[in-house]
Amino acid sequence: MSDPHAIFPHPPRYGVHLTPDITPLSQPQLEAVLPTARALGLRWVVIPAPTTRAVPEEHIRPWLEQGVTVILHLHAPVYDPPAVGEVVPLLQAYARWGARYLIWFNRPNLQAAWGGTWTQADPAERTADALLPLLQAAQEMGLTSLLPPLAQGGDYWDTAFLRRLLEELHRRAPQVLAQMGLAVEARSFGRPLAWGQGGPEAWPETQPYATPPHSQDQRGFCVFDWYATIAQAVLGRPMPMFLLRMGRAYGEGDAQAVTDELAAIAALFGHDAAEPPPSVRLHAQVFGGAFWALAAPPGSPHADQVWLPPERPPRPIVERLAHTREQQEPKGMPAPSGNGHVPYILLPQDPEKTPWALELIRPLLIHLRATVGFSIEEAARHRRVVLVGGPGNFPPEQWQALRQQGVLVQEVQHGTDVASLLATMNRDKRGEP
């Protein structure tokens, strides 16, 4: 089995939730926020998505083109999960377009997530029931899933819920769990960022639903230390973690205090916007995080929380991070250049796969003036790279470095992928959406 952590990049970098809920931005609104996202140096964007229809490719492609990794947060009732056959076409489309990470469901440890069925059976076990078929389907398509974020505290105490969920998944499908990560809500609730740091080893008197007055618990930014301890205890190994809703949102306290807190968290991810308190550190298994939230459509009830509120000036954190961010480009690879419509087709290094790969890409060679080769250095000089056979045929650090550099990395594994890619590139040439 491949190294499960190779698919989770390091060092950790920050990103944003695109919007607070599944109400999408219009295409003009999306195009308006992209320059700000570029100025902030974002590496991740979490896009909320339904399971009844796909997020349009034109809402995913611009992020990939500027080196931002997309995480699709799939929202569906955990008590009535979608059938595998219903989501397979969506997953195939997302994999074809270059999205790689999924989050399934949202806050299943809250009674409100269960639509009146909360008391029917153990919610943690039922969450495992809902997850497993979907996780297996996603994994078969080369997509990496993250377990759903839990409400810190919650109606079913999150640390107890996580332990029970991991026990169930580990018992039923350890091979699936081995390739996954955790999505972790890391809200601060106005507490110091170091609240709860060190986890249960540092605060042994804290128990589920019972935090002594002199102790601390997981209801703070350092929740990752608590979850890491649980994963180690259940699985015998840590799990990679991606942080959601980091810190506080605007509207959750004094605006200046929120700005200072967000800047301090950005500093923990290698950004020099502020000096982080020396007592605060990210857990080694944290590979990224997202702030809440970048933008909202007009009329959204969450408009006061976002960094780019409709018809109002940007929040102070935007200018603060944009003016002080640290540029961290992969070294030893030239900046991409050339025509974005002319791809570099990167063939697998395995010589036994060369005849198959050349036959697969024959339509691309006929209709496009593409460059074909085996060199990652040569591929880095292009704005679009096609991986023949998918990322599994190449070292993860290579294609991840390409994406971080701003190269649009796509893949073809089947004839249908080639046809779809060819149609997309022809539309791009004509300037069609």
C-alpha cells in the first residue's frame, strides 16, 4: 500500500471557505473575488456542494489554474445519504476536472443534523453506515476523502463521537480509513489560541461534558491535539488533519480582535502577518486549513461574516495578509510560461506503460499541438500539464509542486477522459464558457 500521508502535502498552508453555505456565487461574482484570492496567496479553497448536482467546472477550473487546491464539501442529510449510483457521476466529473479532496457530511454530532431521527440508534455508528459506501466509491476514483467535521462540544460530545466513529470504521474497513484524513473544526470561540493545547495529556482531568474550572478542553483552536490523541489511541497511528472555520468569523467579537486573531493563525502557516504567540503551534499532522469565509452572494444571511461582503469594502484581514504575505514558490522549478491552450502531456516513467499511454492520447496528438515527454522539469514550463494514467503514476511531490506553482494539472485514464479534455480545450480556444 502506498504511503497514506504522501497525498497530504506539507508544509501546511492556509486557504478559505469560498462561501458560508451551498448557495453559489454567480460567475461574475466568482471572477471578481479571484484577484483577491491570488493576492492573498491562498493554497486551498473549500467549496460547499450538494450531492444532487455538480459544482460547474467553470467554478473549479479557475482555482486550479492559479495553483489553489480544491476541497469539495459535500452536504447531504446524514440520516438519508445519497446512493452510490447517484454520486458516482459527480465524483467522476470532479476527478476528471482535477479536484482531489472531498469532505462528506457536516457536524453529525448535532441533533439538528438528523432530521428527527436522533434517538433511533447510535449516531456515530449510523454515520459510519452512511459514510462507508461513499468513501469506497471515492477512493476507487482516486479521490481523497476527509471524515466530516464535528461541532466542538456538540450534543454528542465530539471527542466521544470521533472515538466511536473511528472504532467503527477501523473495524469494518481499515484499508479505506488508512487513506483518509480528518476535517476538523478549529474555532476559537474567543478563547486564547493556546486554549487546550497539548490535548488530554496536558489536561487529564477534563472528561466529556465535564471540564473543571481550572482545566481546559477541546473547544478552542487547538482541538487538533485532542483529535490526534484519539486517532493514535484507536488506530495506533496519527491521521492527517485539515482545519475548518479557523479562529473566529467577523461578527463574533470586536472586528480588530478578530483581525488580529486571524493574522496570528496565518502566521502559524508560514505567513509573517503577525508574530504567533510562542505557546501556540500546529500539530505535525495538520496539512492545511481554511478561514471562514471569503465571499457570499447578495442577500446572504451570512454576509457580515465574510472577508469580501457584498457591496462593502473588504474586511481588514484582506489588506493585512495581502500586504505582508510571504511568497513560497517551489524552488528549482521555473515559472510556467507559454500558451495555456497547449499542454505538456507527461507520460508514466514505467516503460511498459508507454505503448498504452501513446495509444490513449492519440486523439490529443492529432488535434492539438501538444508536447509529449517524460520530464517533470519540462512540464513545469507549461501552464497546463496532462498526467497520463493519473497521479498514481507519478511521485506526489512532483504533481503537487506543479499545482502549487500555478500549473493546471489534469489527468486522463480512459478514452472518455481524453474526449472530455479535448472538448474542454476546444471550448477554451474559442473563449466559450
